[in-house]
Amino acid sequence: MTTFKHTILYTDTNGFARFREENMPLPDGTPKALLSNLFPSSGFQVRHSPPGVSSDFHCTTTAQWLVVLSGEMEIGLRDGTSRIFKAGEHFFSNDLLPAGAAFDPAVHGHRSQVVGDAPLTTLFVRTGD
């Protein structure tokens, strides 16, 4: 079976944000257009950020797919790991604050920043969970 490789930003058992790669099966469609299962969603948003914008460390509030439509963004983690996502690239953002935890700026979340001189436009598709 053909699969689709995607990146997931998640919270590990110690509360730290991490990246991992997963393969999503593409069991439906035709040989010309393989499809994944249909996943529920609760809506989408488009975000536009000018060059130079960055955020402090924060957690994702709702599990969502993030697709970079134009520009580039860097996602940085507490351990110093970072990844740059360019137009056409995506990740599943699911680094939620652990249940019952209060946000600890020394442990939780990720930061983001616009890379380069071009504005960043992203599409957020929230899961139906």
C-alpha cells in the first residue's frame, strides 16, 4: 500500500514538544489518485504574517494541520531542534498542554518565526476532535 509521509509536532510524556515522522496509508481512490481516509474537521483559518514576526514559546490549543501556502516559517523546540517549513509543506500540530498542567515556559511548547523577507501565509485545518 502506498503511504504519505508527514511530520507531527507532539508533546512527549515529559511535557516537551517533539517532532516525529509518520506514514499515513492511502487506501482509497484510484491508481491515478490515491486517497487517505476522510478525516473530520471543525473548520479552517488562513493566517498572514509579515516578515520578521516571531512568537514566544506556546502550546497548540487545538490539534490542527498547518500548511504553508507562501513564505517560510521556522518551528523551534526547547531542546534547540528546529525545522523550516516552506510553501507547499505541512505538519500536524498537536503539542497540546498535558492535561492538568499549568504552562511552564521552561518546558512546554514551541516557538515560531517567519523566515526571510517574504510574508508568511498559512492554512490551519482543525481536527474534528
